[in-house]
Amino acid sequence: MKSVDNNYPTIPDLPVSLADGVLSVTFNRPESLNSLSASMLVGLVGILNLAAVDPRVRVVQLSGAGSSFSSGAGIGGEDFTQPGAPVTPADILEATNDTVRAITKLPQPVVAVIRGAAAGVAVSLALACDIVLASETAFFALTFTKIGLMPDGGASALIAAAAGRVRAMRMALLAQRIPAPTAYDWGLISGIYPDDALGAEADKIVASLAAGPATALGKTNSAINSAALSELNEALEREKHGQQILIEGSEFREGIAAFQQRRTANFAAPLER
């Protein structure tokens, strides 16, 4: 384990840098499109909690290494349905919820920079940020129902708050990819740029925030989040309750098996209530 300024712990999957008031955190598992492990999410919560009380940090930037922001929770390696698995879906769910809470409560502005895929819980992490910037070829996808689960990480509140109930239902129930231009039209993201211009444009916006009035910006994002996301904690608890039921069900077992076997899931079984 290394450290940044003897303050911010990091692991290879979650490098951190601090320069000119900008704390940059990068999901660094490009071989899996930056799939998220429970340890990465727990690590991110710790980093954000340190940033919240660090006067050097004026802005936090969240991005992904390589071609994508994040493909969501990593489910391809081990069979989460087996008893005694070292990391369970419930562990990842809890870590995701803690991360979303930490992002939305952070006094400094948080900027997400999205290339490629933002899928599954990564949609929640992105939309929890105060500013979301995306390349023209990026896309957003709530893929939970494809494996017999429901959206979590506050997605039911975050998406509805930004885009409305009908669009949230479309994303959640149909599990379709929403390309960045559509996401911008829906109000899910703050800005959209050509792929080769995203980095420079993001740097300009982040630098502008870092040079701004830190206290005023903090009070502003706190006020807006409190008003727009007043139901976030309730949504997290509803999702957690529903997901815990689904994790124990046959649809999830079939969904995970199909994912790992690279086939279409067969959900044509009697409903479980």
C-alpha cells in the first residue's frame, strides 16, 4: 500500500493524486472495464471521508482508467451464490450505499468524468456526483434486471430526481443502454464533449471549481442535494430490502449462471414474491 502526502491510502485498483486542490481518484481495473470490488468501494469511502476534512481539497474528480468509467460491480469471477463466498452481493451492496452517501455528503464538489460504459452501480456513483461530464460515445446502463436483481445504490432516487419517473422506469425495467447524447437531453449529465476533448474540458471545469469560493460552493451543493435528494436514504433502504430478497432467489441464481456462462438467462419460471 502506498500513500499520497502521507494521508490518502490507495491500492493499485484505486490510485489517488492530489494537486492544485484537486483530489483525483481513478478506478483502475481496465482489463474488466473497471469493475468494482467491495474493497475498492470501501477504499473510496475512506478516501472521501478523509477529503471531507482536508482543507487542501477543493474538488474531487472521479474517473476510470482506459476506455470506460466502470462496468459496475464485479460479478464474473466467483459464484456469489455459493455459501461461504469471501465476498457476497450483500457486501457490495452495503459498500455501494456507503459510497453514495459519502459522495452526496461531501462538502466539496465532486465531478465524474465518464468515458465508455457506466453500468450497474457505476450509474449510481456517477449520478451521485455534483457534475457529470461525458464523452459523446459514453453510455449509461442499469443492467440489474438482466441478472435477476433490481437497481440499487440509490438509482431509484438519483435517476428519477434527474430525469423523471418514466425515464427512470425505462432505464430500470428495460436495461437499455442510454447513449450520452440522450442522457444529456434527459438531464442525467451536465455536459457532453467529443471523445478527444473530454479531458481538456473536464480539466477546465475542475480548475474553475478549485479556484472558486469553497465555502459557498459547499453550501450550494449541500442545499441542492438536500432538496433534490431528500428521499435518497429511504430509497437506499428500500433497494437494500428488495435486493436482499432477490439475492436469495432463483432468478438471481439463474442470472449469475447465465452471465458467467455467456448465455441468455431463462427467467421463465414461476414468480417468487
